[in-house]
Amino acid sequence: MNHGDPHTPINHHVGIHSSDEEFLATVVPFLKEGIAAEDEPDPAAITTSRKLVLLRDALGPDACHVDFHDSAQWYRGTPANSMATALDYYVAHASPQGRIHITGEPVWDGRSPRQITEWKRYEALATELFTGAPPDLMCLYDTRTAPPDVIDAARHTHPTELDRHGIRPSPLFTEPTVYVTRDLGPLPPPPQDAIGVSLDKGLTAGHRFATDQAQARGMAPDAAARFGQAVSGATGYAVAQGCDRADLQLWSTRQRIICELRTSVGRITDPFLGFRLPGPQAQPEDGLWKTRQVCEFVDMRSANEEKEGWTIRMETALTPAG
């Protein structure tokens, strides 16, 4: 994204509501503000199919100026997949100055506790990645459907709260880098039956090792190839950081496959590696974009000292649905 000044704070609001009336009282004025802005494209609304009907009815003739999306389709896959959707949409639809109003309601039903933790971090990620870009973003949280801990997290990951009374700073807001790294303990060690391989000479053997192991463990060939590409994103980052040797370990359960890359030198100081959309100029982290798009979970840990190295652990379904 090239819109905006990197020093411009983001308009990333949380819209917490407990009824349909509160929902409409919050969202309708937000959308009408976007419709009325002469220098903006049509605003976008992403929420449940039921609430989309409510919005269309409440907006009346103005509904034709809103781009509606079902949240079940928008928030599919992982947080990284949804971030890709959001970034693609923003780049394609925002005004030349980067202006647009977008409101969205994440999906919480059916998520595992681990997935919910990742989606909480997604909101902090949005604050980080859109800082410097001038869109108006509002994330919707319905206390009737979102768990209480999710509502609490929303107040920590959004700089401002928006309701029928207007916008106000969120007193619980936590800086994104602080929020996403807190409570990160050490990763559990690989199991004893993990298969390991030492990589050198550009670490290129990691791709074939991961692909072959994934296919041998039951993953479809095309999915195994994507998993190999995901591992290549991590090894490519290691090479770009000056690592000429690394250790790769891989193991699986009946449903999951996990691959861990560990270096003996270097540090990871950026918790958002791999979430930024690759631009026209290549960056060392670009391959990690593919890693995050393929893998459901990508855990990064770094030692305190440069000489102690870092770890990237990649995990996904062994046999993806479909």
C-alpha cells in the first residue's frame, strides 16, 4: 500500500452493540458519512446475512451506494487470508488518496480457542498495517454472539470506540506490537518422533523435504506442494538474513502437519512478518506472505541474544478439506 503518510494515525474503531437497534444506530450513520464524502468510493459493509437485510432496509434508497458482503464469505480461512482479502479490497477500491469507509463483523462461531486467539491478534494487526493509510475502518462486535473475552480484546486492539454518541478514545487500547507479543511463552519442544534435517547451501533442500514428507503422510500432491512453498518462504527469509545453516524438523498427527525451522543466529524483532502485502520492490519477508497464506498457524519465537537464533513453526491441516 502506498496510500497516505506513515505518521498518520489510523481510524480503526470498534463498534460494540447489544441489539439490532444499537447496531443500526452505529452503522447507518457511518455508512452515510462514507456515501456523502465526495472524494470517496462507495463504502463497504461486511456482516451477517441477517444484518445485511437490516442495513438495506434502514438505508432505503442509499443502499444502492453501499457494497455489501456476507461476513461468512469475507472472513474465511485464517486471519492472514482475511487480511489478504482486506488489503486487496482496499488497494482496488480506495480513492487515489486512500479514502474509503469499511465496516466489518468478524465471525466467532465455530472457532477453536487457539483460532480465537489468532483472530484477536488480527485486529491489532489491522491497526498496525493500516497506520499511515487514511481509510475509516469500524469493526463490529455483537455482545449477543461474541464471547466476553473477545469483546474485552476488541477494546485493547482498537484505538477508538464508535457508537450512536460518536467517537471516543478507547481507554484500554494497547499498542499492536505489545498486544500481539504479550503472553507468548516458549513453544513446546518437537515430539521425539519428529524427523529432522540440517540445511545448508542456500537452505533449498527444505522445500523438497517438506513437500515429500507432507505427501508421504497423506496430504494431496497439490496441497503438499503448497506446504513446501510455505516452508520455502521461511527458509528464504533465513537466507535473506544471512543464515547459511538451519535445522528443519517435521512431525504430524492424524489431522495436522507441523514443520519447524530453527536458526542458530539472528533475531526476529517484527511480530508482523509475513502479513504485509508484497510490493513492487522485493523484501526479505515477502516469502513469509506465502507461508502465512498457506499455513493455519505460523508461530515465531526469537531468543534475547542475536547469537541464539530464532524459530518459525508452521502448522496446517494434513488433509485440507475440499
